[in-house]
Amino acid sequence: MRPNITITIPTPYLPLDEYCRLTGMPIGTAREMVRDGRLPIQPKGNKPRALVEINMEALTVRALSECHISLQA
């Protein structure tokens, strides 16, 4: 029997500046990663000048899928 592991993501979306503060990534690098799709963001809809927020849930799922483990959402 395989163990179940629960992962809690306290903040599903982080503003870009807070993501950079937590990870130590320069803001310019993060903006480039958003532009080329390496960092997933919350859709802005009809507000192109809205705050850029990093989708932490998508990043977590991506990281876990690269570990070749079975996921259930």
C-alpha cells in the first residue's frame, strides 16, 4: 500500500514581487520567465494592466509531475 501525502498550498497566487522576495529571484528574471511561459500566472481577463500573480498551485503540480509520482487533485 502506498502512503498518502497531503500538500497544502497556503497562498494559491503570489504577487510577482512577493514571489521574487521568497525565492531570491531577480524581478527581471521572473518577468522574463512569465513572458516565455516558464512561470504560470493568474489569467488577467479584460485587465491587461492588472497585477501579475504567480500561480503557485500550477508550479507545485508541475514540480511534482517531474518527480514521476502519481497525483490526485
